[in-house]
Amino acid sequence: MLVLGDQEVKEDAVNVRKYGEQESESISFIGFQNTIVQQIKERSI
């Protein structure tokens, strides 16, 4: 699940919770983007 609210916009971040997990983490948008691109290249998602 990806959350983009007012707080995330102010911090230039996103809040991410992976499927099946209880915990969520806040990461920079650029970090999230890089992670997704890498996972697509590796076909791990």
C-alpha cells in the first residue's frame, strides 16, 4: 500500500506497507522510485 498525504508531500516522501506485513515505512520518493525500477528490472515484483 502506498500512502501520499499532506505530511508525505511536505517531506517529499511516501509511506509504504508491503503486502502481508503489518509495519509500514516512510522513504523518500526518489528512494521508492529507484527501488521499484530495480525490482522491475530484476522481475522480482
